[in-house]
Amino acid sequence: MSSLRLIDEMVKSSIIWDKVITRVGLDGKGVSKRKQVFNVTNLDEHQVIGVFPNLTQQQLKAELLKVKVEYRLAVKEVCIDMDSFFIAVIKECFPNAKLVVDHFHVIQWGIILIKEQKKIIQEVRNDKWPINQLLAIPAHKLKPEEFEKLNQYFEKAPKLKESWKILHQLRTVYWQDNCKDAYKRLHHVIRLCKRSGIPEMQDLAKTLTRWEIGILNYHLSKTTNAYTEGIHNHFERIKRNHFGIRNMERFCKRLLFCLMPISLFAEILVQRC
């Protein structure tokens, strides 16, 4: 218990933001039934700067608005997954920032839709198609034997192959050197989705259209939320070490304490002495 009291004393707030940061990551992680933790990261230096307990949109806004105005106005990019929950938060708390959609989630959504399409085909044919992992591998990374295995199933379902090709075209959006070329490639993918007549690809077209600006903003500085997503592994480890979560606020402070940079920990320790 003494160690927990020490954490409560040292970590007075759920956020530690004491300098200019130009790129910020926002994400949520479910930690128990109907509860999640929101984490805020410094993508300039790969540091966790805030961990908040289960909050409503208004409550999260209120917490972020406690950060000094000059720090919030200095943020140029905020990277998120495709969760509309964060849009209003970003507009109000970081008015000068551009929204960037993490490219991993865009591709992952395409993969999910293709797997749904494959599942329907399986049910109609009353057969198992063990190719989920192969569908997720980029075309240029497939081994010859893996490509051959995919082709065996594509011959039975040409529409699945068409969706798989569209997914490959979507990946190429992120291979472009600038936003202008990426725009052309993205709209080419959207046209392919619409023309395909495949329900899952038409759903993908709607998603790409809705998040178009955020997707293209990736090309401003190639910002991703990989670091923010990686923090989730630490969440799970700390949760296991503490045998679950009883007090969400204390859990968030504990997370921030465990993930704070050594230099910041030393500075806080000196201030206490």
C-alpha cells in the first residue's frame, strides 16, 4: 500500500504536459467491461503524456482543456484511428491541428471487410477456406506457394480476388511521395470499390470517402499512431501484474507513473525531496 500512496503523491494529475508538442496521438483501450482508458502520447519524442479513466466526450474535452493554451495551440497534427468520438475533442482542444488517420487502421478495415466477404462465401459453399492470414499479407510479400494457394480459392470466387486487388491498390495510397499523388490514387480506389458491385467494397468506399482528408493528411509528415497502439501492450501487462482493476483513477495514475520518462521521474522525485 505504501508504494500506491507514493504513486498518488507523485502523480497529481492524469496528464503531464509541460512543453511544446507538435504531433499528438489519441487512442482508447478497453480494460474491463464497458470501461476504457484514453491515452495521450507525444509522437515527437515517443512519450506518454496522459492517461485518463473511462470518460465521456465532454469529460475528455474538459481534461485536455486544462493544458495550457499555448501548448494546445502548438499542436499541428493529432493522429487517431477511425473513431468519430475524437473529432469534436480535437476541434475544440487543438484548433490548429490537422486530423491524421492512422494508416494501419485504414488497411485493417479493408482486411476485415474482405474476411467478412470470404466468410459469407464459406457459408454459401458450406466449406472452410483457411486463408485469413494470406489475405492480410501484402501482395508483394507473398511467397510463390502462398500466392498459388490464394489463387486456388480465387478461381472459385473471382469477386474475392477483385476485392483483394482493391486492397492492394489501397496500400499503394501510402506509397506515394506527396498528397497530390495520394489523392489521385485514393480516388482511383474509391472508384474501383463502387464499380465492383461488391457490398463490402462499397462499404469500404463510404469509409474512405468519409475519412478522406484524415487519410491524405498522413502525407504531411508520415505520422502514425504505432507508438500509441504499442502502449496498449503495457496496459495489459500492468493490469495483469495488479490482478485487475478496482479503482480506475488510480489505475490510470499507475500507468502514467510506469510509463513516464526516467528524466521526468527524477525531476518529480527531486521536487518532493
